[in-house]
Amino acid sequence: MNTRHKEGPSPKTLAVWGGEEGVDKLGATQIPVVNSVSFDYPDLDTWLDVATGKTAGHIYGRNTNPTVEVFEDKVNLLEGGESSVSFSTGMAAITGTLFSLLEPGKRVVSIKDSYGGTNVLFTDYLPKYGVQVDLCDTDDHKGIEGQVAQGCDILYLETPTNPTVKIVDIKRLSAAAHQVGALVVVDNTFATPINQKPLPLGADIVLHSATKFLGGHADALGGVVSGSKHLLNEIFRFKEITGASLHPESAYLLIRGMKTLGLRIAQQNASAMQIAQYLESHDKIDEVFYPGLTSHRNHDIAVSQMQGFGGMLSFKLKGGYGAVKKFLPKLRYVNLAANLGSVETVAGPPATTSHVECSPEEREAMGIPEGLIRYSVGIEDVGDLICDLGNALEEL
Ligand SMILES: *Cc1c(COP(=O)(O)O)cnc(C)c1O
């Protein structure tokens, strides 16, 4: 018996069809790319009805666009939000969310391991506008709860984190935040809605760098935010006025990429687990960080809130940065690059990617050892990837 209909379609189905039903495709089976800056109306009354929101429609490309809207609706259905707003990049989505919901005198509590760009917003930009930011040790749940209990307006979380894939408990910390009336924002980029859905776990807002797993092909930048209609209206207005809008061509690439989200994530989850187990047993590896391993310090939280453990892992080579420098160029099936979440495997040390702005000492202090490699598992055959890793390790 199929009980799916009562619960609604599976995320895999929504990734294919979500946001597309009832859309005018001009007779095509695929979503048209509407490259138009503006939209024209036969008379002023119709135009005014659209401009005032009485009738659905589009006015100007910085605000809304039919192709972009399909992408937003697709993500919204997957995340279970009431409304979604897209941006030109993930950082624009994060900036738009924080700046539209904060004002001088407000306080943000977050974690030390958030994405590098987000961390710079917290340390260099928000304080400039009179917002107090306190960053806690990432998996110190008691410490985070203590900071939240002192009063805050936004609790900003990211899980799993970059690059040591730490896990924070969304349900537990959302409950703590709601006790003091704070909003909970979760960056779900690493997990995707296939592996984790922050909104049903208690978050108020979920956001993504769509550049990564959602798009999945490293050929389009984008960001997207989902949550309640009330909050998203504020965020939409900020986007509309500040103008970091998603391009229709990029929206199309993201829509096309998302069609295979379910397949890609299933493969990446399975391959990452196999690779993590392989590396954990290898004598040239000091430590492997992957939430699916029982050795991961927050494996139990990952089990309770994730449907899959994701395609991101990191591992520490014996021999430090010198070994990393020798090892990485020997890998055949990787891009040595700054992105992640694509169909190709991508690898790099935090020293050149997520934490390029920190000194080796600062990275050590943050728990990021110099021998660490971040490895984003692609959709290649896992046997080939393991063989590739094994050959490169052999040569060390
Ligand atoms: C890449 C990334 C971002 C920023 O996204 P861009 O699309 O590069 O602006 C934010 N959060 C996480 C977790 C990321 O990996």
C-alpha cells in the first residue's frame, strides 16, 4: 500500500515537479527562461491590480520573474515553508535575511563554525550597524543555551558545519530560542531538504547557498530563503530594494539541477559513508570527520535530525600541510577548488578555501588542523573514488 498520497509527495518527487504544476510553459514541457526586464499590460487598471498585488503577475525583473518564481516555489515546497525568496548568491540571501530582520540594539547569538563569509558579517559588518553578535563554541549546546537565555533576537545556526562537519541540535536550540522570543535561522546548504528539514524541527527560517548542492553542477550562483509569509515579506522587500536578484538564466540552471537532487543526494550520502569508513581505517589518516560515523561526537544528534548524513566530509592527513600539498595534486577525480556540492568531487584544504583569511595558529585554535582536507563527494563511482584516494595515499 502506498501511504505517500496522504502525507504529500516525497521530496524526490517535489524536486522534479515542485513549483511547476499550473505554470504557463507556453506548451513546452520545460520551464521557459523568461529573459525580460519588465512585463507589459494592455491597460492601466490591469497593471495597477498587479502592482498593488490584487492580481498575480510580474512588473519588473528586480522584484519577480516567472522563471525565478518556479525555483522559489520548488525550494519552498521541499523545505515546507509558506513562502520563499531567492537572491543572486547565498551570501546575498544571508545578508538580506539578517539586515531585514535586525536593527541597532538587537542581538544575534551564533556559532564559531559558520561559513567564512557569514562569520565576517558577524565580526565586521553587523557590529558596525549597532547589532551585538556573540559566537559560541559550535557543539557546546549548554553554552549556546546560556547565551540565548540572556536574551537575543536571532539565533543563527548552520549544521553540518564547514569544514569539520559539526552537528548542532536544531530542535533543542530552537526551543531555547523561542523561550526568549528569538527567531531561529538555519543555513541548510550542507544537508539540503533531502537530508534535513529545519522548519519542522523548529526553525523559523531556512536558507541555502543554492550554488552548492541544490544546483549541484557548479554552473550557477544563487541563494534562497524560506519560512513564514510574514517574515519572508520583510526579506522580499529588502531584496527588491537592495537588488541582489537571481538571474532567470541562473534560476533555470538551478531548476534543472534540482530535478536530480534526490538521486544525487542519495548517491552522495552512500558514497561519503563508504569513503569515510575507508579513510577511518587507513593508517596514513589521523582523523575523519563525518556525521554518519559512530565515532563522530554528535552522531546521535545527526541520527535524530537527518535523513541522510550528506556528501561532505573532512579528514586529517598525518604529516600536516606538507602532506596535504603532496597528496591533493595526486588525486585524479577531483577539482581542487573552492566550491562544494557538485556532481564532480571537490577537495581542498581550509587554508585555501573556507578559512583562507586566518593564520595557521588561528585555524588550530578554531579546531581546524593544518593537515585537514575538505572533501565534497561527487556522483562518480565510489570504487573509483576510493581507488583514487588509496593511490594518492600510497605515494605519501
Ligand atoms: C557557499 C556557502 C555560502 C555562501 O554562498 P554563495 O552562493 O557562495 O554566496 C553560505 N553558506 C554555506 C554553508 C556555504 O557553503
